[in-house]
Amino acid sequence: MSLFRLNFKHNLLLVVLLISLGFTFMVYLSVSSLEEQSLAAKDESVLGQRGIVLGHLKAEVSAASRLKGAAAEEQLKSLLDEQKTALATLRAEGMTDSAQFEEMLTQWVAARQRALQAAQTIGVDNQQGQRGQAIAALADFESKMFSFMKENFSMLEDSVLSIIEYRSDESFIAYDAAIKQLVAKLEEFGFEEAFADRLATIKTAVSALIQLSSEQRTAEQQADVHLIKLNRLVEDTQASVLQEYALARNESEKASQRTRNTLLVAGAIIAISACILLLLVWQRATRSLTGTLHSLEDIASGNLAVRIAVKEEHPDEFDELGAAVNHLADSLGDILVNTRQSSEHLQQMSSQLSHTLDTMVADGERTEQETGTVASAIREISQTVTEMAAASEETNRLSNSAQQATEHGGAVITEALGALEQTSDLFGDLHQQIKGLNESSRQIDGVTDIINGLAEQTNLLALNAAIEAARAGEAGRGFSVVADEVRSLSEETSSATARIDEIITRMQKQLNGIQQSMDQGISQVDQGKQQGAGAIQEMQQIRRLFSDVSDRNQQQSVSIEQISATAQSIAVSMDTVLTNISKASDKNKEIDQFSGNVVQQAEQLLQTTSAFHV
């Protein structure tokens, strides 16, 4: 079956199918390329992660090699656990030499822990650990030694400090020489037995210190060896990882380039094939559509007798289109005949309708004028009633305002009376307090009299004491001085009580004046209360009068509002009637105009249909 034996729909389906297959092939190539690139990216990620873990391991070990103190062992243990977990992850991802890393790391951590334990046992300063014991033994010996031992002891002390500081073979040899010289010096002077115990203590402490120092140095040397091996293994593995990473990146780029080239070639082939097929289909469709278009142009020009030749055997979509155009021409001919008949009948009916509507429009205009006059009169009545209601409402509002003002005035007067009552009570309390103050001042007068009497008696006693002191001569001089001081205090007391009497006298005069003013204030407050009570009665009478006026205004306002509402309802109804009449008149005019347009359209339709040939 050739391409031109297929109908138009099958040709389009063939083109779509070929394009779909081509795009499916391209998608398959793209997915394959993406999978290949994904695997390469995964390999790159694994290699990159391996390099990061190894670099982190090297940095952590380098930092841990500088740790000291009691917390260093725990940190080393934590480092070992953390790195074992990281190496286990690398082992799961295919790193075969991770066990070697773990073994070297374990050996290094063990050596570092032994060195730290030895250092902890030695002590961090000269007061702790084995260092402290050695220094204490030297100090004990120094406290008992004689001057002839000083030089040899100084050499011994320097050698011990050198062992503590450097832990070298030279310091060990220097210690042996110094201890032998000190022993020889003691034997020379015959003190070897007297210092035998102290020398034994020094030897025991320093021997233990030397043993621990040797262990620490050995452990540190082993740790350094393991660290060098571990760093070398890390560097070699990192170099291998970088090489594998470069190879993986190169393979990924090559695969990506191959995929791009394949997609470009496949896309070009699919595009060229699709263009060729579409060009062939377009040529066939253009020929068929051109013939159909010419036939439609003849029909549009008025020639309804034109027909398109169609194939009876194996018709395609364009043959079906030609048959549809032929059927359209037949249908248009039938419609044209019916339209001519309907247009003539419509023209007659439109003329009759136009005459009837002219009469209805004239009647509607007269009704609209009369209704407008009635509506205007009702609106004027409604406006007048509304103004009356507004005036009544204003009167009622003013009456209510006056009543509220009266009530507010009564409340203010009541509050003022309450305030006067409170003021009267306050004046009474003040009056009682002033009386109490007068009584207290009189009591103070009695106290000052007593103080004056005591001062006079004290003065007399001081005078007698001075006389007795004068009689006693030199022995009573001190007593005479005391008597003079007592007499001086008595005189100052008398002077102070005199000033207090003056102050109390002035205070009593002021209190008497305040009491008289309070009595006048109380009488004025009582008079204000009486006047306020009369004002309240007058305000209550005014409030009752305003209440009566407000009730009458309210009744009148309700009546006016009812009248206004009725008038407004009538006005609204008349406006509605007027509006409806106006709308009806407008509709009649529109119908009349439409009827005229129908007549014109019928005439134009007759003229138009006369141009077609059936």
C-alpha cells in the first residue's frame, strides 16, 4: 500500500506514529545515557567521599597526636570509634584496604594511650606522680645534709631535673654519675649510714621515674612510627583515589559525548523524515482544498448550481468535504426559496403591527403626562409632611436634651451635696483632732515643767558636788570637772525646755485660730447643704415638666411619621406606575422601530435572495 493510496487521516496518523517512534527512541537513548552518567556520578561520589574521609582521618590523627592531659585518653578512644565507623562505611562501599587503615589506627591509638598513661603516672608537675615523689625525696635529703654535701647534691638534683625534663640517655648517665659521687662523698666523711635511708628513697623514686620515662619514650617512638605509616598509607590511597576519580570523570564525559552525538544524529534523521512526509501530505491536501475553495467561492457569488466531483470508490476526507459542500448548496437553495416566501409574509405583518403600535404609543404618552401630574402633587404633600416630622423630631430632641441637662444638673447638685457632707465630716474630724492636739500640748507643758524641775535639782546637785570637790582639794578635782559638766548640761536642758514652752505656746495659739476657722467652715457647709436640697426639689419639678412635654411631642411625632410614611408610599407607588408607563412607552417605541427595521430587512432579504440562482 503506497502513501498516496491512504486517506488523509491515515497519512497524518502515519506521520505522528513515525515522529512518536523517533522521539521514543531518543527518550530511550537519553534514559540510557542518564543511567550511565548516574553510575559514573555515583562512582565519582564514592571516590570523593573516600578522599574526604581519608583527609578527615589524617587531620584528626594529626590533631590527636598533640593531645595531652587526663582527657586525652578518652578523646583518643572517641576518635578511634568514630574513625572505625567511617572506615566501616568505606568498606561497605567497596574499599578493600579499610581493614589495614583500622589496624594501623588501632596500633597508633594504643601506643599513644600507653605514652599518656606513663606521662600521667610520671605527673604533670613536680608535686604530682613519680616526679613529686622524686622531688620530695630530694627535698628531704636536702633538709638534713651538711654543707660539704651541697655541691654533689646540686649535681644530683640537676640530673634528676634533666631526667624529668628531657628523659634522655644522657640524663640517665648523668644521674648515675651524680649519685655515685654523692655516695663517695658520704663514705669519705663517714655519713653513709646516717643518710642510707634517704639515699635509698631517692634511688627508688628516681629508678621508678627512669623506668616510666623509658616506657613513655618507647611508646611515643612506637606511636610516631605507626603515625608515619598511617600517613603514608593515607597519602598513597588518596593518590590512588584521585587517579580513579580522574578516570571516572573521563569515562563520564566520554559517555555524555557519545550520547549527545547519537541524539543529534537520531534527531536529525527523525526531523528530515517528518518534514518529507509532512511535505507530501501538504501537497495532496493543498490540491484538494484548492478545488473545494473555488467551489465555495462560486457558491458565495450566488451560483448555487455548482457541484464538486467526488470519488465513489475509496473516498477520503477531502471527498467527504466535497460531498458536504454539494449538500450545502442543495440546502441553501431550499432555504433561499423558503426565505423569499417568509420575507413577503413578514413584510405584510410588520406593516400592520407598525400601525397598531403607533396608536398605543400615542395613548401611552397621554397616560404618562397625567400620571406625572398626580405623582408631582403627591411628592409635594410628602415633602411637607416630612418637613413637619423633622420639625417635630427637632422639638422632641431639644426637649430630651433639656430633660437630660436637668437630670445631669440634679445629679451634679446631688454629688455636690455629697461632697459637702463629706467636707462637713472632715471638718468634724479635724475639729476633734485639733482638740486632741491642744490636750497633747497641755500635757507637753506638764512634761516640760517636770524637765525644768529636774534640771534645777540637777543644777543644785552639781553645785553641791562642786563644793564638796573644792573641799576635797586635789583629790576631788576630777569630780569637780564632772560636776561642772553636769551643771552645764542642766543649764542647756533648762534653755531647751524654755524654747519648747515658747513653741508650744505658739502652736496652741495657731490651733485655737484653726479651730475657730473650722467652726465657721462647718456652719457654711450646713448652709450650703440646705440650699442644695432646695435646688434639687426645683430641678425635680423642671424634669417632670420636660417629661410631659416630651411625651406629647413623641405622640405628635408618631402621628406625623405615619402620615409621612403613607404619603411616601403613595409617591413611591406613583413613581413606579410612572416608570412602568414610561418603560412601556419606550418599549412600544422600540417595537415600532423594530417593526420598521423588520420591514426594511424583509425588503433587503428579498433583494439579496434575488441575486442567487438555484
